[in-house]
Amino acid sequence: MSQIEHAFALAKKVFSGEMTQQGAANHLHKVHKINVNSAKIMIAVYGRMVRGLEFKRALSAPDMNYYLATFLAEGGPGSLKNPVKALWEHIEYYEAKNSVNLNALRDLYATYSAVSEGFKSAEDIQGSFQKAVEAAAKVPIAERQNLLKSFGKLPRTRPVVSLVYERNPYVVVEVLNRAKGMCERCKSQAPFKRRKDNTPYLEVHHRVRLADGGEDTVENAVALCPNCHRLLHFGRAEA
Ligand SMILES: [Zn+2]
Ligand SMILES: [Zn+2]
């Protein structure tokens, strides 16, 4: 049994009252020659994670990965809720105190929080974010100023699942040729040339979205300047 496996197994016994923290730490020290204090930290971190509480002293990222993977293996995705919460509180605490970025732990947080909550699509996340922005705009200004400062400066990340359409490159070429550098909606010239090949910058848009069953064909596509393209996606219908 490796040191971290052993620590996890003994921490579980400490947490269930079968063993004292001191006894478990002494045992780890004897078998793996690790410092008794380090052993105590490994055990304490387990307990804080189970309860979803901030811990101050860190485990290495591989050790943290082992803990999270073992919670997942033993208890399923639902059992990650508290450990993931505790990990995030640790990251915020530690980064603020030491002016560092715990990137490896942040990656673990992103992965395991997605496993814990279920993977979402980028659109879902964008949608919830828009709702949050609308809700934030309704908070009275004084309260908003406090909330503004209550967030960490570096945002969390999360992995998403996405399905992408494998588009036909010949449709793009054909439509851009048809447009001859001119927006097919407002008829103005492309606003700039592409850095990579000096061709006019236009965007190929599907009249009926592929997501709504639109065809990836020349007939269903138009070349647009960026303004017209944004307008069609976000502007008012009559504009
Ligand atoms: Zn245009
Ligand atoms: Zn479009």
C-alpha cells in the first residue's frame, strides 16, 4: 500500500472513531517514514473534505487527486460535493494568503466539480451566466458593491461537453466567393483583411441554424460583416 492509500484508509478509521489521529499518524510515520506532522495533515484534510470545510495546509496535487478519485470510486459523484467545496475554499484561502496560483489544484477542482454536478454544455453555462447577470443588475447598488468584492479575483474554470457540427468547407469557400468581399446583407465592404492571407474578413452564417435542423448548403448560408452577423443573432427582428 502506498503512503497516500494508507493515509486515506487510516483517515477513514479516525473519522469513524476506530482510531485516534495521533495513533494513525504514528503508524504512518513508522511504516512510511513520513514526518508525524505531515501525516496528521493528511488525516485532517480527509476529515475537512468529508465535512466540506476549508483546510489550510495542502496536499500535493497527486495526493489530492488520489483522495478525490477515491471518494468518487467509493461513494459515486454525489459524495464529491463536500470534498470539492472544501478544496475550493482551500484554494481561495491559500492563494489569497500566499499570492500564488494553485493551478494544478484548480484543474482538479474543475474536473471533479464537473463530475460531481454532471457535465454541462457551454450553452447551458452561458445561459445560467446571463441569468446571473440579469439578477445581479437588480441588486441594489450598495449591496452590489459588497458582492462585487466578495468574489475571488481569479475565476474558477470548468470543463464542458460540446457537440460541434462538422461543417462542409466547400460551402464556406463557395459563399465567400459569391460575396466577393461584400456583406450580403448591408452590401458594405468587409471591414478588414485577414492577417493570415489578406482575404476580406466576412463570416459565413446559416439562415436556418444548424442547431434547428438547417442545412449546411450554399443556399442556406450567407457571408456577413461582423456587425450584421451579431445583429442577426442578438438584434431586434425589425432592425
Ligand atoms: Zn453587413
Ligand atoms: Zn451566424
